[in-house]
Amino acid sequence: MNIDAYRRKYAYGEDYGTSDFKFGPITLGEVPDIIENRGYMPDTSSIMYKITGEVKRVVVGPEIPFYLEAREDLTQRMVYPMRNGIVEKNDERAWSVIYEITKYGLQKHASKTSDFNGFYVTAALSIISPKYMYERIFEVHERVDEETGLVKAVTIIPQPLAVAIAQKKPTCVVLESGHGNTQISPISRYPIRRAILTINRGGNDANIITAEILKDNGYGDLAQEEKLVRMVKESIGLVPRDLDQAIQKAKEDPDRFRAVFKVPGTKIVIDLGENSWMRFLIGEYIFDPTHEIFESYWKRGMPRPRDVKVGDTIVSGVMDMADAIIEAVQRCPVELQPYLYREVLLSGGNFAWKVPEEMKDVVVDAAEKIKLMMDRKGIGGVKVTLTKDPQYSVWRGCIVYSVAVPDEYEWNWERMEGWLKLH
Ligand SMILES: Nc1ncnc2c1ncn2[C@@H]1O[C@H](COP(=O)(O)OP(=O)(O)OP(=O)(O)O)[C@@H](O)[C@H]1O
Ligand SMILES: [Mg+2]
């Protein structure tokens, strides 16, 4: 087998997300493997470890629940290495988690075929990743390869580029909305750096308002549990075509819009009853938190999406998404702008809002919502595409990239492209 055939056979993708790490080889097909991007540092001084002789510094993946000690310092021992897609430069605990999840994935999917001599790994990072992130991600792979021989070559690409690649759209605007934030990247062959905009609003903010709604409805104790809040959000949260109309309809006919969630494996049932209209606030908050109704939540102390400062411009955490697209496109050459509006791609789990069949008159999906918002700003004819399984499109782009970039193309720090060969 020649080297490029080998590379295509052993293509491997990694999408480092704030909440979830998506990873795995080309043989998985459409859906990657997925674990939470977190690690647990057990207290190895405990007597159990002395008896069993086990030395485990960082636990990741599905093993975590078996190590959880019934302790109050759980939050100190559980490390979530990323904030808005970024790992702090000198946060060694965080980097050790990145190392462990990377190694976990590669070892889990190591091929047993006799010709296997390591993967061609494409890793995807946030578009706003500083250079040290690239350096350290390379180092992590070097270390894993030294120990296991599982990485033949590695390269790194920005997440929005991965999406454009997976959709085969060289000219487009990609909105990548994950747990931490939303990256808006005009792309013309490569992301146009000076036009990129990041809004500090993502799935986590939808969790925050969901928790607030739970509290207001008497489920304050449940609102403490991050994982549960996320489940409730994904189950009852809806994106309204028009918030005011949706609220009005739901108040007139609460039964049709009733938000009920039964916590799996327990006897707990969450029921918003008369307040079921509040489910529309969850989806709307992601797309457009400028509606006055959200003011009252902030006034009562709900944390507001923070502003981000990039260079000398400040991007408001509560900017609506249509304004953000327009702002990003307007930073591109005028001649290019019409082509960018023609192709808007939505990816990331925070765009995966569902549309119950019986509510189609009031509820829309993410693509329809953005289109409506653009129309209202006077920009018609925008084609908005929601990628299939939006949470996985970055990973799919990584696989396509591993397959497409020839082996002789070596990593170059100026171009930020090519393979770094490890063995
Ligand atoms: N069906 C759904 N409805 C609403 N939200 C969803 C749905 N499915 C997933 N999400 C949300 O998407 C987020 C995770 O998406 P994704 O995996 O793209 O983020 P990430 O890659 O971990 O984060 P980031 O890209 O910001 O670093 C979570 O907040 C999750 O609750
Ligand atoms: Mg992501």
C-alpha cells in the first residue's frame, strides 16, 4: 500500500470541545465517539489505593463514575480543562486532562490490523486558539506517540474550517456554536482572520436560563446539578419563530405547549404547567437575548453572557446572531460579501434544537430562525444550512481533511497547514 492509501485508511479526527471531546477513526462512519472533556483526580492517598496498589492520576471517560468519592471536594477534583475552547497556557492540571483524553481515544480505537503503524490525526481547535495551544496539542501527540506509537502524523485546523470542509463549501460563513461560545467565521478558502467574531454565548448560557426557570418553578434543588439542567434544556427548550407570539399562544393554550420532563431512572417529574411558555425563553436567549424580558432575569442576578475584547473591539455577549453575521461579513471585501450571505452554515450542538411536529406553527429550527432574523434586518435570500447532526460536523471535517491532505505536505508554522510527522 502506498503512503497516501495508508493515510486514507487510517484517517483519525479529534474535536476538542469545551463540554465534549469528539474523536475516532474514519471507520466509525458518520458519528464519532464522544466523552466529556473532563478528568477526575482521585485522592491517591486514600487507603483503598494503598490496598489495591493502583496508581491512577487522572481518570477520564466512562470510568469516572467509579472513581467518584462521596466527598465535598468533588468540584476541586473534577477538572474541566477548557473555557470557551481555550486551555490556559500554564494550567498543568488542565493539560494533563487533555493528554489523557487524547491518549484514551487513540488507544481505544487502535487498529489491530498488521499493517497499522499509527493514525493520521487531524485535531480541530477553536478559531481563537493562540499559538501555544497548537504547540501544546502537538506536544501532547508527541508524548502519546512516544508511549504508544499510535500517531504517525498530526495536524491542527480551526473548527469552522473543518465545518466548511465537511460541507465542501469554499466560500461561506460558518457559525459554530458549542457549549462555551459562538464563533462566526467568514471563509474564502481559509478563514478570513480579521473578520472573525466570537460571541461569548453558547449552550452553557441556555443552561443558565434553564436553571433560573427551574428555580422559579420550585425545582431549585435540581437546578444545582449541571448535567440534569442540560437534559432538561435539551428536552423542553424551544426556539420560537417570534417570541411574543409564541408566549401569547402558549399562555392561551398551555396544554398544547406543556413542558414536562421525567428524569430517566428516577421518580422525579418536572412540570412547568401554566408557566410552560417559559420554554421559549431558553431557545430565544441563544439567538437574540436583546428582548426586554431577559432584563428581569439579569436584574435578579442571573449571570449575563460576558463581553469579549479582541484587539481593540469589544463584542457584546448579548449581540443577536443576525447582527453578528452582518458585522463579520462587513469586515470582508465588498465584492465577496454577496457570496458570503449566500451560504451560511450552522454547526455545533447548540444549534441542535428540535421542532416537535405539533408545534410547527410556532417553533422553528436554528436555520429557519437565522433566516428569519436576517430577513428582518433587511437581508433577504440568505441560504442557511443546518449541518446534519451539528454536534459532529467538526469531527467529520477532520476526517475529510486527513483524507485530503497529501502525506508530503509538511507542517509549516507560517501557513499553519500540513502534517507534523512523528515517526
Ligand atoms: N438537542 C439539543 N438541543 C439543544 N442543545 C443541545 C442539543 N444537543 C446538544 N446541545 C447542546 O450543545 C452543547 C454541546 O455542543 P458541542 O459538542 O458542539 O459543544 P463543545 O464542542 O463541547 O463546545 P465548544 O465548541 O463551545 O468548545 C451543549 O451545551 C449541549 O447541551
Ligand atoms: Mg465544539
